[in-house]
Amino acid sequence: MTASSEVRLIELTKTFGPTVAVDAISAEIPGGKYCCLLGPSGCGKTTTLRMIAGHEAPTSGDIIVGGARVTDLPPARRRTAMMF
């Protein structure tokens, strides 16, 4: 495991008005490992990826990459990418 690339999601939530798109997801993805988000259309997969990449601001929760909190950093400072 590469600690510098580990991704941690801590109670990550995103709402759009009264709609909860992502509901307090917590996950740890070890560095150097692949992770897949599987689920039906509309369950929050893309919204979660957009929050990790910095293209969508979470309503609450934290995103940790390589031990550093990146929740409020712009996409260019996160050293992440998004791929479908």
C-alpha cells in the first residue's frame, strides 16, 4: 500500500436541495489499488467521483488523499483524475 495515494472518504454527503444524492459514505481505498463504484442509475456514483476530483463540493464530510485533507482544494491541487 502506498500511503501517499490512499483515498479516504469520511461521512461524505451531497444534497441538492431536499434531494440526498450521496448519504454519508465512508470508505478507504488503499494506494495502488483499483476500486469500482457499482450501483443503479441515480445512486450517487458520479457525484461521489466528482467530489473526490474536486468538481463538486460536498455538503458535509471529508476527503483525505495521501493523508492530507483535500475537501476544499481546487481540482488542480488534488492530484486526482476522474475516469468513467
